[in-house]
Amino acid sequence: MFDSQTRRTFLQAGSRLGLGAIALQQLLPPASSLAATAQGGPSLAANNGPGYPPGEVGPTHFPARAKRVIYLCQSGAPSQIDTFDYKPTLEKLDGQNLPDSVRGGQRLTGMTAGQKSFPAAKSFVPFKQHGQSGQWISDLLPHHHKIADDICIVRSMYTEAINHDPAITFFQTGHQQPGRPSLGAWASYGLGSESRDLPSYVVLLDKNTDPQAQPLYARLWGSAFLPSNHQGVKLRSSGDPVLYLNDPTGGKSEDRRQLLDSLARLNRIQMEQVGDPEIATRIAAYEMAYRMQMSVPDLTDVSSEPQTTFDLYGPDARVPGTHASNCLLARRLAERGVRFVQIYHRGWDHHGGLPSRHPKLAKEVDQGSAALILDLKQRGLLKDTLVIWGGEFGRTVYRQGGNATNYGRDHHPRCFSIWLAGGGICGGLSYGETDDWGYNIVDREATGVHVHDLNATILHLLGLDHRRLSYRHQGLDYRLTGVEEHHPVKAIIS
């Protein structure tokens, strides 16, 4: 019984058995609070409970602008120079060596540190203004032209990591080293779910055939030290959407229901004896698995969608695992009350052949991403659904190897572009500016958006104060945005 107990629960059990009960009862908190604190719990500053079971929504710190998030993560890092950061000055600077004064001694990756020169490369694709707002968007993403007035393009993002694994881990968990809860897990923990039949956090991986695509790890959507019911549930694009969705024994539903009820009773007895909150999580997981046997097949069956939906998302929407298909599933998940949907698209890491390889990746994600915004908007869901699109860092303005027509771009954490839409975001806005070389943020102090600032903004739109959403683990109060001073970007909030 004691194999998996924490020190606190061991002492609690000991207090019932020994003569030291009176002394221990003076030292321990009330029994009713032991379950919430046995393996960690929210700090007093969190003020919103230790997470919520399926179908229950917790209180927010202030009125929320968004009820849910759909995050379109472009793993590998698209080139902002060729997508959203228009630099007409590069027409004249093309081919010129990046001045040392601009580079400012920046640390480079091992892939370009040995280069003797750093010739600038203008965008290989034209830019035009679109929408009433006149947003500059490249021809690489023609379907994005239709949503120019719905998206806010942030051109002054910056990060601390220069390599893929720590950079994407930083974006998704707020820390470069593994072991921290993901953004989606924090949202689930802080708010719970509006759905009793689906997880609060769902992950979709786009199919990818690029042999150089960066790997993705389950820890990017994990819960770490938060209760495990807040981790992301990955839906597969082939076979059963979730492993073991069908009962392998072929038994009757009522028999499984009886089995789960018996397991729940046994687990509650163990919970009373041990006080481990993970037992409550286990009970909730069994219940969710049972409900998902009914809800997931209905979710993934898109045959009821009208032809107009497939016209909007494009033919790929009928092919499971494509970006368009996953964007359509994201809309269906949003309709069903899922709190956080994460879609990963890999393959943007182009250190060579970028002018020929970037268009292929852009075509894979362009129509689906834009259709998601238009679809949510026409259904009245965009106003309370926050959508985010972007990679883990940017790409350099200078060429990596090759020549003027066949080259790559290296990693660039100093400045890059992402976009946000819906959920209280100002559509048609361009925020932040880079210098003439597209290498540094102009007035980074005033308009620079650090990864922690972005995550603070996401939580703010969900009604959560990033400074108060914390969790006590091993004696420390952890939070997504670390201990440094960071703030929501109020200028992009409507």
C-alpha cells in the first residue's frame, strides 16, 4: 500500500496507527486538504483550485475574451522574410554583406558560424497589400490574403533559444529544458473543460514526408507535474483515432460500464487510505475513455459536413492527417467544447533549397489555416476562439550557403513573425517592426514580444493572470511564464 506514497500521505497514515497521532495532527493540514496537496497543488496565489474534472469549468481571474485556443505550430520555423515581414529595402541590399554593426556579435549556429560572409537575400516571392487594413502578406500564402483583416501579424517576436529542440520546448512549456507542463496543460488545469465527452486538450499531428523534418516529442503536450488528466490526448490519423478506442474483447457496453463502476469504487477506497490525487485522475481517465468510445467516432466522421465545407478547406480536407483535415477537426473540436487544440506541422527547417522547398510547405498549410479562420467566423465561433500560427523562431536574412537562387536561411531568434486571430485580438493589425535588414527589432524595449509575453497574452485572453496561475511542486511555485517580469501585449487586444 505504501509503495507509491508521498512522505505527507505516509505520515498521514502513520498518524492513525501510532501514539504520535496528536502531534502529527497539529503539524499536518486538515485531512480534507491532504488530497489536494499530496503530490503538489496550486500555490495560494493561484486561487482557482487544483484543476477541474471533465465538464467542469473553473472561475477565471477576470472576464475572459476567449473560451478556447487553437494553436497551429509550424515546427521548423518558417521564414518571416518570405511570408509576413515585408522588407522593400532588401531590394537594394540584396547580395550585400550584413554589416557587423547590425549583427552585433550575435551567437550563430554551427551551420553558419564558419561562413566568411553573410550576403543578404531578399524575399524570393513578391509581397502585396491585402484587405482594408492593407496587411503586407507574400504571395507564398495566397489564401491568407482573404483573412488579412482578421489576423494580427506580430513582427517583433523574439526568443532565447537558437536550436530547434530547446526553442520549441520553450514555446510550448515556457522552459528550454524538458520537465515542465505544456501551455495546453496549463489552460486545462486553470479552466477545466466545457465537454464531458472529450478531453480538454487535444493534439493533432500533420502527416509529413520531409526527411529533414524535426522530431516531435510527447513532452511538448505533456502535463509534467500537473495532474496527468491535463496532458494532451493525441488523435491519430490512421486506424483508431485513439489507441484501444474499441474494446478488444468485443464485450458489451453495459459490461464495461459495470467494470468501470467497480474499479471506481476500489480506487475511491484507495484514495481514502492513501490520499494520492493521481488516483482521482485515474478514475477520471477511465470515465473519459469510456465516453470517448462514443464521442470520438462521431467527431472524426466528417461525412455529414456539406460540400461547401470541403470547398472552403480544399480537397485535402478529405484526406486524414493533412493540415486541412486537421484544421477541420479543430473546428469540430471547438464546437464540442474542447479547451485547447494543438496542431503541429513539421518540415519548415530549410537550410538549403529554401526557394524551392518553402512553397511546398506553404501550400500544405495555407488553405487549411485560412479556411479555419473563415469557418470559425461564419459560425460565430471566432469571437471567442483564439487562433495562433507560427514557428519556434525565425530565419536569417542572410543566405546560408548556395547562391542567389538556391540557398538556405539559418535559425534566427532575434526577430520573427507570427499571427493571432479571434478571441479578443485586433484583426487587421501589424504590431512591431524590424530594421531595414530584417535582422533586429526596432525599439525592442517598447514593442518586442518575448515568448513569455505571448504566453501571458494567451492566458490573459482566457481570463487567467499568468502571475497567479501557479502550481506548487517540490516546494516551489511554478508558473508557465517563469519568474521574470513579463506582461500581456495589451496593444494587440481589442
